[in-house]
Amino acid sequence: MPDPVKYNKKFDELNEEEKVLLEVCKKSIADFVEQSSLISDVNHATRNAHAKTYAVLKGEFIIDPNIPNELKQFFDKEKFDLTIRLSNAHLKIKNPERDIPAYGFSVKIKDENGSLIANYPLVNFPLFPVNSVSTFLKLFTSVNRFFVKKWSSFSLMMQVLKIIPSTLTGSFIKNAFKLWTKRNDFFLSFDYHSVGAYRLGDHMIKIKLSPKGVDKNFGKKVKTKEALEDYFKSNDFTADILIQVCYDLKKQPINKLNVEWKKAPFIKIGEVKIEKDSLLNPRSCENELLSFNPFENKPFFQPVGRIQKLRNEAYKVSLQTRLKINKLLKYK
């Protein structure tokens, strides 16, 4: 096996045009969050992505005893405490009979003193539909303005059309078809992915959470939130945590998010375990204001990549705006 590619800050660099577009996008995020209680018809400001919370839980990350020696320095305890948020990716909180299967499994890892080690927002689709930072920023700004200023769908559609060419890779088409065939499956039967890369010390990795022994047909006759609540009232949940390491930038590209990594075997580093009756109150102010910004991670677990870089400012402005409004509303 070749030596892993080492992290370099050049993977994260934005050009001047992209920095200007990021400032415009940040303003659109703040505008959206300020109007989000009206957009979703709720009594608090929401996130501008993954607004809908299905469940908040406590769990554990148990390190595999057979973890490779070179990784043990990063996982020096037998287990770590987790706070987990299960969500839907839509910007607007909706209550249809069946949500679109765009799910989030966000994990907050803490040490025995309650100090944050890492946030990992994972999703059930392993790829991202656009590699261009400027294209993504223009699209996301248009989406926010569509909801806030009631822009015509034509303006938004013009931005959507620009990303179609980057969705025509074999990897993207294969995974889109797989998602379509699983669209009615139970939330906890999906694999969850980091999409972009993260640091592991000087190396770069992708993360996969793979559930064990979950019936894909569980709760098919009820809404997703009810199905999850029913599941955790009577079942424990276990999932393997696997990583891929970047060894070759051609086979495992950092800033090409619309293709899967090739020739990078999955390595099991541990398990996520959630015991039954571990549900927390998702409507409490403390849990509603949870942030899973991966740029709050310890330095050796930070995100890598240009699209990932955008998350830092986006998470910050979203959280700051939510905090300001929800404190004024005295949200409980």
C-alpha cells in the first residue's frame, strides 16, 4: 500500500471571486434564517439546511480493538460520548405523509470531560452534485432568495441547470438510481457518508456509517419521525464506522465530489451504539440550537476541500442568527 497523501492547505484555498460570492451567500443565509419561522410556520428560527429534526439522541462511539496501530493515537480511549441529530435536508420544515429521502445523521463526539472532539454531519447520499465553488454559491444564494424574496422559480431553475453536467458521472448516476430504489426504506437502514474529506492528522479520509441489522421496512405505514421514535423505544441501534484513506489524488480526489473514491479500501475504526430509550427532547432550546460545524473539530480532524471550506462561514452565520432570534423569542 502506498503512503497516504499528506494534507496541504492548498486543498482549501478560495480565489477572490469566490470570496466575494461567499459574502453574498452569507447575507442570503442570514436573511433566510431571519424569515425562517414564517417560511416554516414555527415559533423559532430554523437552520437554512436540514431544518427538520426527526430526533436527538445520546450514544457512544466504541473504538474497535483491532484498529490499525497508526490510528490509535487519534482514538486513545475505548469509547467516547455522542450527541446525534437525525434530520431532513430540506430548508423548510414540512409535514407531508412521506418526506423526500434526503437524510442527515449528524454526530457530535465529546471526551469524558464533555469537551468537543469533532462534529461530523453525515448524509445518506455519498456524492455532491457540483464541484465548482462559484456555481454552488450562486445556486445556494438563489435558493435562499427564492424562499425569502419569493423570486420566480425560473431564476432558480437557471442555476439548477448549470449543475446538471456535473451529475452525469457514472458514480453519481449509479448512486442516484440506488437512492431511488431505496426511497421508501426506513431512515436507519441507509448508509451515511461524509461526502467531503476530513483530516486524520496529516492524512485525509472519508467516513462512512453503516447500520447493522436494521429492517428496511420498519415503520413504513407511519411518518419518518414517528417511525424513529417507535424504533428507539424498543430497539438498540449499532452501526460500523469505516474510513477510506487518500493515497492517490487521481483515484481519491479531494475537490471532485461527484465521483466515488477508487482503490481505497474501507477500514473499520469502531461502532456507534445507541441504546433504546436514548431519545432526548428535540424541541428543547438546548437541542434545537445544537450546531454540528465541523470546523469546530480538533485541528487534526478538520474538514478538507474548497466546498467544505464554505461550511465554516455558512454554519457560523446560520448559528449566530438563530441564537440572536431564538433568545429574543425566548424559545423553549
